[in-house]
Amino acid sequence: MEVKLWNDKREREMYENFAELYAIIKATEKLEKAYVRDIISSSDYEIECHKLIAHFKTLASTLKDTVPSIERFADTYKMDCPAAINRLVISGVPATVEHRSATAGSATTSAAIVAECVQNFITAMDSLKLNMVAVDQVHPLLSDLSGSLNKLTILPPDFEGKTKMKDWIARLSKMGAADELTEQQARQLHFDLESSYNSFMAALPNDGT
């Protein structure tokens, strides 16, 4: 006999988000162990860790009413993931960024801005996937992203991400707060974000700073 976990679309989305949160925590735990055991390079670890932290923050914000405590969520589902909880909930930045903070102030500043840019890129893309397409939802995300990109001095003034975000912000500013992007607009924005993110990652120096 098949047992249904949900009774309506809202419940189904909630359980799907629970599953994604579970997967992010598990993946982070494995990534942390791989880094500690020197199975993965520092640069690869940092890139993947930035992505997981950004995904986690977006999802945790979406689930804040149903999952007020990540630690309790982990206990409920018997997840033995102390390294992931520390990285996602307590630290909020990759171990490599933490380590640099003790040795190089200027490098840390740059690394922190890179981390901020990555987080803002992924938060914006994740929000579109979650159908958060109202102007008052999208505009702040793009403004945060644009601001973080402008703080990173290694990027040229005509960097693709800067110009595209500026164009989108200008377009959104002409719309009402409650207006929503059409499906075509949302798809184009996601494409522009993904393209800009790839260009951003390609523009970073090899040492990640």
C-alpha cells in the first residue's frame, strides 16, 4: 500500500525542501571530511563550499517558519553531521576563508568579497527557481549582487555581470513592487545570472583571492 507524505501541493513542496536541506547538510559533511583528509584541493573545496553555503542560506530562509532550528532538524532525522552544522550554521564561510583571515588581511578582504558575490549569485538564481519573481523580491537580490560585484576591484568596470545587473535593476525600477516577472523574463534573468556567474568564476585568479 502506497503511503502519501503530503495532502496538497504546499505540503509536497515542504517535503521536497526538507529533502533538499537534508541533502545539503549531508553533502557539506562529506565535503568537510574530504577537505580535512586532503582528498580535495583547497580551491575546489572552497568553490563547492561557497555553493553549498549559498544554497543552504536560501533554503533556510525559505523554511524559517517550518524549520526554526537546523540543529533540531538534524536531530529529528538522526543526522550525525557536526562538521556540516558548524560550517553552515555557525561559521557561514569555507574553512579556507577562515584560515586566511589569520594570516593575510588584504587577501581575506578579497576572499570575503568573492564569497559574498558567489552567495549573492546563487541566492538570486535559487530564488528564481523557487518562483520568487515579484519585483520587491527580485530587486533587493540583484542590488546586493551588484553591490558586491562593484566592491571587487579585480573585476573591470565593463564586466558582464556588472552591466547586466545594472540593466536589470533599471528595468525593475520602472515596475511596481507587486508586479511579477513573466515566465520569459524570469528565464532570461536566470540565464543572465548563470552566464555572469560563469564569467565571474573564470575571472578569478587561480589562488581564489
